Amino acid sequence: MSTLRFCSGRWLCGSDTMSGQETELPVDDSRTNHLPISGGSDLPGFHQVLGYRQVSWTEEEAVIELDVQACHLNMAGVLHGGVMTALLDVVLAEAGTYCPYPGRVRKAITLVLNTTFTGQCSGGVIRAIGRRRAGGTRIFNSSGEVRDADDRLLAIGEATFRLRSGSEQAQGVPVDFLVPNNKKEDGDV
């Protein structure tokens, strides 16, 4: 089992990902609590603005949660549809990009994303669940939903993604979003 350590403001599992040296990558077969990101301040870019937390992430499914805050509400005082769409985009992509190699990640770009809104909420915890449904070596499809704390369906989503170069295989690419506030420091790649 790999070790947990803090590096450049982020928690990492496994070997030194900042050295640039290629080493044999240990696989975490337990799939328990192996989350390349956990949420909050260790999220890159826009993900940090959303402020979700990773609940689980396996080969075919991902789950994230968000504590709905005032900044997530629209002018009517209910959860903004753009927040739910963004959460679906994240969780549906994750459903097809799980990487069991500590210190590495698989990346995808969204080709198509459809969202159907079915309910609304004004607070509490919401949960987005994504499942990979089909795909080939570069393109995959996922579907999922957003539910509130009372298990009411708030949104349904379907998406098609393309794996980015280097992400076609399970070992993915080295994590490159390990610097606080997404600012790269001298020596970072």
C-alpha cells in the first residue's frame, strides 16, 4: 500500500511525483480511499471555485458532494443550474478516468454534455453520481444524476468525452496540478 504525504500544499499517495523520474508505479488494488483529489483546497482551477469534495471514485463510478452555499444560488434563491451542470461534467468525466496509480491521473475533455433539471433546492448537501456506460479506446459515454440530502432527483446528465493524449491507458499521466492556488513554481512541469 502506498503512503500518504503532503507535497506543495497537497496530499499525495505514493512515490515522489515531483522528481520527474519514472519509476515502477504501485497499483492500489484495494480501491478504498484512493482519491487523487479529496476536495476543497486541493482542487485545481474551477473545481476549487465549486468547492465539492470527492466521496468515492472507482473504475466505473464517481461520487462527489457539495455543501450548498449562498454563492451557489441563483437570484431566485435556489441552486443555480450551472452549478449542477458543472458538477455533472466533473463526475461524469471522472466515471471514465479512474487511475489506480498513485501520483498519476487520467484526463478527458467534454465533447457533449446534456443536462435535464428535475427539481430544485436551496441548501444542504447535494450529491452527484456518475457512471461510465460505454466507450472505446479514446471516446466514452457516462450518465448520472444530482440528488439532494432527501434523495430527491435534481438533475440528470449524459455526456460524451474524449480521453486526452496519455490517458488512454490505466497508468495515465503524472499529476500536474499540485501547486497551491494553481501557480507553478520553479522546477515544476
